Amino acid sequence: MAMSSCRIACYATDAVRGKINVEHLHRALTSQCIDRLQTMAYLVDTHMLTHPELKARFCYLPAVPHWITGMLISDDTLETAVQLTIGRDSYLANMKLKIIGSRWMCTYADLG
């Protein structure tokens, strides 16, 4: 579960930064979560147009996970926090995973 959470956090971060399409995460994220990440990706992209120095720091370097912590909230819900660095900047990704059918799906992803 920790590896899956970490992978989802890195992929979601790459999607927000415009490195991959958010739709590639449809097997790991719910449609509502994908819609929210697409909105965030649009807002980040719009902001980066006027801040090229921020785009150079945020969009080109890889996202490197450093630690992860999680807690089972119930039998079918897991909440995790992943610390990522992009260059010298540190970010946290908070996620909520829930069993839907027979698969753990991310229902909430907050990157910041």
C-alpha cells in the first residue's frame, strides 16, 4: 500500500506539472479526483505562463519521494501523506484511498 500511495503521489504530481496526462491515472483515481487534478493542472499551467522562473524550478526536475506515513481509518479507507521534493522545494501530497470493488482507488488527492 505504501508503494502504491507513493507511486500515485508521484504520478499525480507529474500530471499537475503537465508531464503526463491526468487521464493516464484513470485506473488509480476516481473520476471526481481526476476532474479536480485536471482543474489544478489548468490553474498551475496558467500561473506558470506568467512566472517562467517558477516553471523552471517546478516543472522540469523530477519529483523525489522522501517519506510516507499512513493510517487505516476504517476497514476500507487509508489516508496517507507523502513528502516529495522537486529540486530544493519540498511538497506534501495527502491522499485518501478507498476500496472500490476489489481495487484501492484514490478518492482524494491534495498536492501542495
